[in-house]
Amino acid sequence: MRKSKPAPTEDPQAALAAALRLLARREHSVLELRRKLEQRGWQGGPLDEVLDSLVDQNLLSDRRFAEVYTRTRIERGYGPLRIRAELRERGIDAALAEAALEAEAPDWSEQARDARLRRFGEAPPADFREKARQMRFLQRRGFDGGHIRAALGEGGADF
């Protein structure tokens, strides 16, 4: 007769091993890691103990996750509005998100200009329709109106 394996929820060591495997790949927020482990069958007290243990050992840190995530998203051409929203979705509170954005402190107008140049090239928008298209792109990327106007070189031709 075959021995049955204990259910994942009954084995905190297995939960810890799964959490460490996930953390070895990349940083996670506490909420992200909790969701992933819950999808794999861990819940309740053992899961809370594992997450608390990882936080206590500084293997899991929302602050560190926010910093790494913010830096990566900035490098990929995203703006502050989108980064804030994505951090909030991942369980990062507003104060940590702001601290991460302030630590990087890029020139957001320059970031928006770079994103526009990578996507659309050097030529300014030829008409209102193209300008609106580029504005929508930058808006989806998470830049505010001031950053978008700077990226489009406002002060030049108006449509």
C-alpha cells in the first residue's frame, strides 16, 4: 500500500521550500507571494507563519520589492502613475510606493520623451490624429499631462 503525501496545507516546510523557490527567481511582495502559495494549496496559519518568518529573516521585503520593481519599470519606459497603480495591485502601500519613486527620481518629462522617441521616432506628429495617438500611448504608459506635453514638445505647432 502506498503512503499518501500530506496535503500541502499541513506541511509548513514544504510551504517554506516553495516560497524560497519563488523568491530565488525574483523579488516578490508579501501579497504576491501569499497569492502564489495560496494557488498551490497553502492557507491559514502555516502560510502566515512562513511569510512572517521570511519577513523576519529579511528574505521577503515589500520595501525592497518596491525599489526593484520601480527601477525595472522606469527602465522599460513607464511613468509614475502606472508604476504607482501596479505597486498598489501588488500590495505595496502608498508610502512605500512614493519612497521608491522618490529614490529613483528620474526626470519624468525626459522619460516620457524617451518612450515617445523609441515608439514613434524623431519626427513630430504630422497631424492631430497622430498627436492624439501618441498622447494616448504615453497616457497608457502612466505619464501625466505635463509629462506628455513636454514629450511632444508643446510650444511648437498646435493642432
